[in-house]
Amino acid sequence: MNEAIEKAKEHLGKLLIEQLERVDRLKKEVDWINYSKLQPIIIGIIGGDGIGPEISRHAKTILEFLLREEIKKRKVELRVIEGLTIENRVKIMKAIPDDVLTEIKKCHVLLKGPTTTPRKGDQWPNIESANITMRRELDLFANVRPVKVPKLNIDWIFFRENTEGAYVLGSRGLEVTEDLSIDFKVITTQGSTRIIRLAFDYARKNNINRVTVVTKANVVKTTDGKFLTIADQIAEEYPEVEWDDWYIDIMTAKLVDPARRSQFKVIVAPNLYGDIITDEAAQIQGGVGTAGSANIGKRYAMFEAIHGSAPRMVQEGRAQYADPSSLIKAAALLLNHTGFITPAKKLEMALDICAIYQKKLKITGRADGATCDELTGYIMETLQDPELEKNWQCYQ
């Protein structure tokens, strides 16, 4: 037993040194990138694996159409990045191969298809999630997900901390003995401050008078307690914004409570809780296939579908029936983030018309539904309609 304890102490010591070094890096201020000063803005398109290459190909087609003038004038460059497949990653046992990461870092923003994260019992060995690694390597500290369901009076935007919490050391836990396993959760003052401030800033800039903070601080007192304490301190700087806090368990219930859910507006949470409630919110909107996700840092930004890579669809020869809506929604978020506001709005309106209102095509994931190519064609046709905005307003 003493030997096991000594090994555990050594392991924990290394983790503490790493995290304290990370805190030192976080203390160094970095300016936000100014996209208006970039020429060209380099947008990396990462197919990923499973259905990722199929849906990313169609999202790229839509970006090429919407940014055709900017691409022609070399104000924008679309750059395809290969190699972030599960096969390639397993071959060298790295979450992101070094050569792929080098190419990623040459871009300013990324549109990324889903990637496979192995789990126990899979055919693949246990390597870290490419998403978690990318968020850490590019310091994409804010996962931002909007969810809007007008008929339910839902208009939410979630700010999920992306680089710490229960996930940052998710593959670095300890098997102390065959009977005792321990994982770690990391919350820092710097990491909490920047995500909470981003949520309050968003509320102020968009004249939203409510921010909700989600924790389990009544039980997880040290880490979640720190997050909640920092929220209390930051809230004092925003007197015009009301705020409240909810525990993660009851928050999941209130998001499906018709009497309560419309009162939520801006929601901020640590990593794991944010992951849970954003997937729940996406399901309320119509499923994880309908929601895109933004991962924002000061230097880089990455936009992705929030669903998985669906390897079974590929194995069964059904990849052509995959729903590209989530990644196309992510493309709209990318356009908005980089300053292409009008194309972003047009794409959002086209998606609303095609996926929520008209619904001329239905994706089922099988041959009884539309193909990815057919749905993309429907969206492209809607985008080119000169009456797009007028038609969209008719549904509002």
C-alpha cells in the first residue's frame, strides 16, 4: 500500500507542476485577434473521420458560395487539412499528429467535422480526444452554443468553459490500487474569470439582463465553489445585468420546464456541466444534428458539429444520408465570428426555412430520407432566392 501511495503522490506532483505552469501562462495577457486586419483570413476545413468528410465537404461548398467574392479577391482562403482521422491518430498514438497540428496553427479559424474518441470496448486503443487536445493546444477556452426555438419562447446562449474542469485531466487519472481509481478536476481563477466575463460581456453588449451560472457548489465546494465565488465578484462589475445561480441537477430539469425555461437567457458553466446542458438544449431544439458549436480563443477559433462521427453509418454504407445541418450551422457561426455578418444571417435564415419551417426534405440517416447532397442543394437553392429575407420574416 505504501508503494501505491508514493506512486500516486509522484503522479499528482507532476500534474500540479503542469497546472501551475499553465496558470502562469494564463496570467500573461494576450490580445484578441482582429479579423478585419487579416489578409487573407485563412479558414481551415478539417474533415475528421466517420461521417465528418461527407458533411464537411458540403459545408465547404456553402462557404465557397457565400464567400465567393472574398475568395476571388483573396481576402479569404479556404484550406483543406487532411489527416485528423482515427486511423492516422492511432497509427502514431497521438490525439493530433504533429504535422496536422502544424497545419492547423497556420489557419485563423477552423471548421471541423466530428472525430472519433475511443472508449472501452472499441476496436481502437485509448487515445485522448482530438477535440480536448485542440482546445488545449489552441487555448479555445469558450465553447459557445446558441439554441433558439421561437415556438417555445426559447432563446438561449451557453458559455461553457472549454479547457479545464473535469475534462482537462480526463485521461490522467490514477489507478491507485485495483480497488481504487481517482480522477481530477481543475478550476483556476484565470480560467473561470475569462469565461464568466465573456458571458457577462455578451449580455451587456446585447442588452440581455440575465446571466445564469451553473455549478454544483453545494457539494463540490472547492472547485465549483471557486467558480461561483468568481461569478459573484464579476457580477459586481455589471450592475445592469441580473444574475442567478443554479445547481446542475435542477438546471437540467428547469430547461424542460415550460413555466421556467423561457426565463433563461445567457448561461455559463464549467466544462462538464456545460457539456451536459448544451446537449440537452440541442435536443429540445430538434436534436444534436441541428446545433452548431463555436470554440473561441483570443488567437484561434474552431467551429464544429456537436454530434459524433457515427462510424456505424459509414460501416453500413449510409454516410451519404448523414445530416450536415449541425456543421452548416457551425459555418454560420464562423461567418458571424469573422465579421461576415450578412452572409451569416442569410445562412441562418436559409437553415431556419429548410430545417424548421418548410421542411421539404427530411433526413433520417437511411434510404427512406434525403441525402446529404439533396439537403445541401435545398439550402443552396434557398440561399439564392431573392425573396429569402421576406420569406423568412413570414414565419416569424
